[in-house]
Amino acid sequence: MAAPPATLGGASSLTASFLASWSSEKLVLALVVIFIGFLSIVPIGRLLVEAFFIGGVPSLNAFGEVFAQPATWRALRHTLETSIGGTLVAVVIGTLMALLVALTNVRGKLLLVFCLMLPMMIPPQVMALSWIGLTEPGGFFMRSTGIGTLFDTNPLYSVGGIILVLGVQSAPVVFLTLRAGLRAMPADLVEAAQASSAGRARVIRDVVLPLMTPALLSGASLAFIAAVGNFGIPALLGMPVRYNTLPVLIYRKLSGFGPTVLGEVAVLSVLLAVIAVVFIGLQAKLLSRRDFRATGTSATLLPYDLGRWRFPAECFGWLLIVVTLILPLSALLVNSLTPAYGIELTPGNLTLNHYRYVLFIDSVTRSAFTNSFFLAAGAATVLVLLAIVFGFFLVWRPHWLLRTLNSLADLPYALPGTVVSIACILVFIQPIPFTQISIYNTIWIIFAAYLVRFMTRAIRPIVNAYHAIDRALDEAGAMCGASLLERMRTIVLPLIAPTAFAAAMIVFLAAFNELTISILLWSAGTETVGVMVFNLKQAGDVLEASAMSCLTILLTVTLMAALSAFGRHLPSGVIPWRA
Amino acid sequence: MARVTLESVNKHFGTSVAVEDFTLDIPHGSFLAVLGPSGCGKSTVLRLVAGFERVSSGQVLIDGNVVSGPSLHVPAEKRHVGIVFQSYALWPHMTVEGNVGYPLRVAKVRGEAYRSRVAAALDMVGLSGFDTRRPSELSGGQRQRVALARCLVMEPSLVLLDEPLANLDVHLRASMEDEFRAFHAKTGATMIYVTHDQAEAMALAERIAVMDKGRLVQVADPHTLYSEPATTMVAGFIGKGALADAEVLAPAEDGRCRARLFGMDVMLRCQANQPAGKARVCLRPEDVALASEGVPATVRRATYKGGVTEIEAVPESAPDVTLLLIISAAPMVGTAVKVRIDGGWVIPAP
Ligand SMILES: Nc1ncnc2c1ncn2[C@@H]1O[C@H](COP(=O)(O)OP(=O)(O)OP(=O)(O)O)[C@@H](O)[C@H]1O
Ligand SMILES: [Mg+2]
């Protein structure tokens, strides 16, 4: 037998090694806690201080001033009416499709679901641009169908237009929540109704929909929260007709007057945050109720055989996809290939010039691609590494402080992006403490805001993955004498890698397609792809904007498809569109 | 070899107490089983010794050095303690060789020394030639052997096993028990073996520590535990038998005392300082027999056990007591019989 190692030799060496190892573990933990604590608490806290304190004294005067302006009330009303309208549209589309996919035997569900989920991953400004292209009276589709002659101006620049596109964008959330609810529905309840010889329509009306009410309400509040915080759609569709929602009003004030209006926009963002928080609370309540009831679920429901109605049902599903997704995206594609605005696209004059322009010729658009790429890749890398360490301690060394941080980390993602942006401006407009460096007006403030915003999208799947791993696997490594870092490298990382990879891709996609945050934080040279699409459209360069949008869609769809293919190796729930 | 000492160890999780005032000395090279009902804190004791949990108060010493104390905690990776987990804890992304060789790689053992030590460990558990397999390609028994080999390769002086057989079927258990016995004989390591299966504990261990609700109730060799249980909980948990109320008529003499049981005068075994008075008595099947003279009782149930029959008899004077007897020719259920009390153990007052 070999001699026992020196560590068991004497009390003094034991104490020394304990100090060395324990402190390195504590150091890593302390750094992660401080970092996540900073990201999740400081910006939001700073925003609240800005709104509720004047000169260090609690005061609501700032609110009084902001509410004295009619523009605030108008924006509030606009935000609520577009969000409610958009939610209703989303609920109708989402419910119909969820019933179709979850309850019937239509064919090609995989592709159908992929197409249904796509609007969730397409950035709102691109969605809006596609729809504008579709409904432009002088555009390809309106002209070739003759509908264009009915309108003088684009009908989409209106409340109705905003509601429609918001609805299309939010429909996937309703669809996903409802489908999850339907899957968890005890089959025997439906079978009991069928056994009492209720017809299909009656079963759906009397049993399925009532049972699904919590899921439906929960999906609807998610859609509502997303709509409240949406910037791209109301900005592109509402600004031409001077119709401002709260995020748009904040953008106009800040871009018009600069940091002097920070106090005012802080109050507006708090208002926006309050609307979101109320509905997050509502949604959490509904969700907990549904979870409670779904326990002890029996076998999954057998899909209804639609019989000769199957084909019409399939046609209906695909028609919806064509109208809400394929047509707008085709309009976008057509625009990006058209040689010049107002010229009709023919096979002969089709051109890739706009692509060449945005990718290679124009230095601003070109740098927007690199900016977005590095911002997204950087945020994904940092956040996933952070989440790997954080998850390790949260799940395997539970502590109330970690659990608190874990809940707090959700906040910046749940709140509208505009709120996060304003909070970050407030924190970073001053130099970083103890240094002369200010990251305001540099690309780093966008990076910091992305870290704040997307933190939870990395943490959530990775923490779930830790829960699925037997803790003894790490303990066995410790028993073998491996230090924390060594275990991280040789045991934890290989086990968590598939999920970490997927989480990184999802953060990357979200950050790459993002507009709401960067539109408030960009400066010359730090434009992101989202900002560029928006600015090009505002400057009337619709064709270049369309080409850029097509490129982001191409990237999005490619990454989504790659992730879906890789999804077999992932625990469920990691990929958002696979729920 | 290692000596493990736990001194007044307490461990609580939040407000719930998992281990309470636990004091135990485990000498060099011994094989101790920790036995107790589910949730009594067995695993927690093991994890405290391993270094996965910190003590709330008290201390743990290994070879006289404090490894866990109120202000000091040597982490598991510095303790060099071998552990065999119930879930095997094999790393799915490594081969058998990768799993078994991991402790050596951590200790920077390379080349020929590495290969020969991994091969020797695999050979010892009878898995030579399985080097390149993945854990998922092994049966439960083989997986536990790999885990054992991983432990073996560390050459630890202390090995902790937490219900290592719980996930294996009955046939495999016997052969794995042999494996553990061989491991102990060959390495001379101190072994602490947690189980809730008393047969397993009796078969393997020199000494058994019985726990109940976080406390250590009795530590003794299997025979003493069976014949002289310290509490009614141990009497009920270990082996079969009945518990009955008795009146000790005179203080103990030579480890025996006169007592009144079921209305008869009997001689019972007891502690040297057993006083007179009321007491509980543990009656094992060996302590009672059918006879022509004795306690009147009724046969309530008879179960054929192959060769012998186990019968339950209820004394007329104590209808809440069920005596267990093992006999070769069983009377009919419902017959009145006489039961002779040959012995019995007076459980010491708490
Ligand atoms: N990490 C923990 N957090 C909170 N409570 C715990 C934790 N670990 C154990 N406990 C509690 O401590 C008590 C003892 O648990 P322990 O796992 O030691 O029991 P056990 O004797 O090993 O049981 P079993 O035979 O079921 O494995 C239980 O009540 C358990 O719920
Ligand atoms: Mg246990």
C-alpha cells in the first residue's frame, strides 16, 4: 500500500491546505455573486432612485411633472391599446394553432410548429419592415394584386397595423403556453366527456377550453408584457403618423434632447416597468395555479381524427402561416432584390447589389455586423461561463443569498428592454468608480446592458441542467482529490456542455437581433444590426434595410435549425421554440 | 489505516436536525456498519466524515487530526477518503479506464505506473478487458465494481460506502458483498458502510452502529445487538421477536433476574445493574417454545418457512403481544397452546 498523502500527515498541513482550497472556492463564488448581484440589482435600483428621489430625498415630484404632460397620457393610452389589441390577435392565432397542433391529426406538424415559432425569433423591426413591404401601395404585392389601388398611403401606418403585427409577433408565446397546457391536460377528463357522447365541438367548448383558461391567461399576459415593451413595431409603424407608445416616446425624447431628459425618461421607464410587473405578477399567479393542478397527469391525449376535415384544416393552418409569415417575408426578399425603389422586380432586373452594399461597401453597415457579432458572441460567452459557475454553487452548495440572486436575475429580462437601457445609462453615464473611465457613448455600455438583459437566458437552462445531474458525480471527483477548478474542467464542463452550448446560441441570437436596447445606447460607430435596419428605414433606404433584414433572418433560421437538430441531446425546455 | 472519531457531532439543515450529539470512535482497520430506518441521518453522518457537509457543532477527527470542527473544515478533496456511492457516480463521458484512473491523473501519476495500477484495480474487481467501455454499456453490478476499482486505485485508508447495493438485485448483492469483504481483507482500510438492510449489516460488519432520529442508539457486534438490544427501537429494528411488559422482582444477579411475565415467574437475562420494577422485555423466537406447561396462548397464524414453521401466538393475559415461535410441527390456527419462556432480555431503562 502506498503511504497516505501528506495531507493526512499533520494538523498544520491540513489547516494550510484547507485555507488554500477553501479560499479559492470562496473567491470564485464571491466574484460571481458580486458580478451577478451587480448586474441584477444595481441598474434597476439606480433607476428607482432616480425616479423616486430628488436630491437624496424621497419625492414623487418627478412623477407629477411627467404626468402633467399630455404626451405621457397619450403614450400610456397608446401603449395599452396596442398591447391589448395585439394580445387579442395573438390569443386568437395562438389558440387556433395550438388546438390544431395539439388536438388533431394534421400532417407535417414539425414544419408547421417551426414556422409558427419563427416570428418569436425574428426581430420586431424586421417583422415590421416585412409587413410594410407587403402593404406598401406601390410595392410589388399590392401592385401585382391590384389591392394597392384601394389605398393612398400604407394602411399599416396606423393603430390597426401596429396591433396586427404585434399580434403576429406574440402569437408563438400564446401557442407555446397553450400547447404545454394541452399536453399536460389529464386525458381522462376529455375521455369522460366523449364517453357521455359529447360531440367534438362541445368537448372543446365545455371541457378543453375551460380547463385551459389558466394556460390561456398566462400565455396572454406573456404576450401582453412583450407587447408593452416592444419598440421596433410601434416605432416603425407609429412614428410616421405621430403615434407614440411609451418606449417610442422615451426614444424620441432621448434622441431629441440627450441626457438632459434622463430624469423624465427614468420616470417614464418606471411607469413602463410597473405595467410589466403587474402582469408578471398576474402571470406567475396563474402559472402556479396551473402547475398545481397539472400534477398527477395521466397519459397524453390522443389526437382527434379529423377525417375528411383534415385537408381543409391543414389548408387553414398553412394559409395562416402564408399570410402572417411567408407573404411578409417574401415582400422583404423582393424588396432586397429590387434594383431601385419604385421599379418592378422582374427575373431580368433582379440584383444582389444591396447585399453587396451592406456587407462590403458601406463601412457603417459593415461595422454594424461586426459590432453585433462581437456584442452577441461576447455576451453569450461571458454569461454562459458565469452561469456555469453560478449554477454549480446554486444547485450544489445551496445558500439563501444564491437563491435570492437567482430570482433577481430574472428581473431585467422580464422588464421591458427600454427600462434596462435607461437604467444602464443612469449607472454608466458617470465614470466607473475609482477610475476616470466612462463607458457611456462607447460600445461597452451596450455590452453591459446585454449582460444585464440576457443574463437569465443563460442562467435558466444551465441551472436546470445542473438539477438534472447527480451531485455525486462532482462529489466523486472531490473524493479523488480533484480541486474545484479541476472538477469544473474535467467533470462539470463536459456534463453541462450541450446545454451550455445551446444557451450560448440562444443568448447570441437574442443579442444579435436586438434593437430596443441598442437604439437608446448607440453612438456613431457603435451601431448594431438592429439600429442599422431602423436607421436605414427611417432614412428611406428601405431596400438596403431589407437586404440587412434578410441576412439576419438567414442567420436566425440557420442557427435555429442547427439547434433544433442538436436538440435531441438536450434536456427539454432548453430550446424556447421546442418547449 | 485510519481511525475516525466523531465527538458530539450535531448537524442541522435550517431548523431540522439531521444528526444529534453523535459520538463514536471507529478504530483502525475496522468494518463498521451504520444501520437505521430511512431518514435517520445515516447518509448525513457519512457525508460529514467525507467532508461534503460541515458540522454544526462538535468535531470529526481522522487519525487524531481535526478535519471538521466549528471553525475548521477540510474539504473532501483534501481528505483522501474513498467513497462508494449508491448511484455509483461514474462519469458518463469517460470510459471505464478514464473513471478508474481519474484519481491517479489528479495525482499526476503517468505512464507505466498509471497503466499498471488501473489494470491491477480492474483485475481485482474482475473487470479486466473492460477498459474502453462506457459506464452506460455496463450492468448495475459491473458499474458498482468500477466504482469500487476507482476507490481501490486511490489506496485510501478509509472507505465510506453509502448503501452501495441498494440499486442491485438480490442475486448480485451476495457476490458484491464478497467483493467488499475481499476489499477490506486486502487493503486493511477502515470501512464505514451505511445500509438500512440489517441482513447486509450483519453479514459484513464487525460492529454495527444503530441510529434513530439522528441519534446513535447502540454500537455493538451483531450478536450483542441481537441478544441484548439497548432500546425497544433496536429490539424492534434488529431481528424478529416480541416486546412485552414485565415486573422485575429482584435486582440482577450474575446478569440474570427473576421477573413476573404473563403472570408467571421466569428468569430473564439483564444488565448487571438492572433494578427491580417495571421493565420491557424482548423475547426472541429462541426464548420461547411450545410445552405442556406454560403461558396459555392462542395460535393466530402459522407460516411455513421451508422445513420449519413460524407461528404467532397471543398470550391470554396480554392480548396486545404477539409471540413468535419457530417449530417443526405446527398446530392448527386457533388452537390453544402453552408457551414456555426459556429466556428473554430485559431492556435497560432509558
Ligand atoms: N441537504 C439537505 N437539506 C435539508 N435537509 C436534509 C439534507 N440532507 C438531509 N436532510 C435531512 O436530514 C435527515 C437525514 O437525512 P439522511 O439522508 O442522512 O437520512 P438517511 O438515514 O441516509 O436516509 P435514507 O435511508 O433514506 O437514505 C432527513 O430528514 C433529511 O430530510
Ligand atoms: Mg441515505
